[in-house]
Amino acid sequence: MEAGISKAIGQGQIIQNLKLLTTDGKVKNGGVLLFGKSPEQFMETAVIRCIKFDGTSKTHIVDDKMFGGPLIRQYQQAMQWLKEKLDICYEIEGSGPRREIWEIPETAFKEIIINSLSHRDYYDKELALP
């Protein structure tokens, strides 16, 4: 599992630990965001939009992509999109493996994406899925 959770812990226990269900068994927003196939169907803001501009004026859009789905997939797709847009060079020292040097440090753009997922407005309501 990508989250590093032991496979010995059942899905039901994980859902209970994360408090993803209401007392009457309905899925909360967090459950939809983490495990729903298309959370954006229920919360229109549950997407990441990545835009690349030509220059600094923000008047000429070169690329514009929207990523939906569960949060982990949005994160992965946004990271991949960014990596395709950013410059990278390599440093080779001795016989060891080469070191990637991104135009923007990878930890910085990981932090940006995670913060965007964590702090966006998802609305403050419980969902009742059909």
C-alpha cells in the first residue's frame, strides 16, 4: 500500500480509524475524497487544475489540465504534469548514481501540491451517496 499501512489491518478498520462514515453508515467527505472514483461529481472543487503560462504576464496559456479522482491520483497526476514541465539536469560524481537537480526542488513542488489538496475548500457538509 502506498500509505504504508500494514496489510494485516482490514479495510473496515482503516475506515473506522479514519472516521470516514457517519454514525448511520453514510460516507463522509473524507471517504469520498480518499476512495471515491470521481469525488468531483459530489464536490466540484475536488480537482487540481494545472496551468502553464508563456512568460510572466499570465495572458498566454500554453497548457491547462484538470485532474480529478481520489486525492492520491490527483497528487500523482499533478506531480507527473509538473515533472514534464520543469527542467532537470543531472550531476554525476565518481562511479555512484547520478543526482537529479530540478529547476524547482522536488520537495517544494510536492509540498505545494499536498498543501493545495489539504487546504482547498471542500464545503462543510456530509455527503449522502446514492
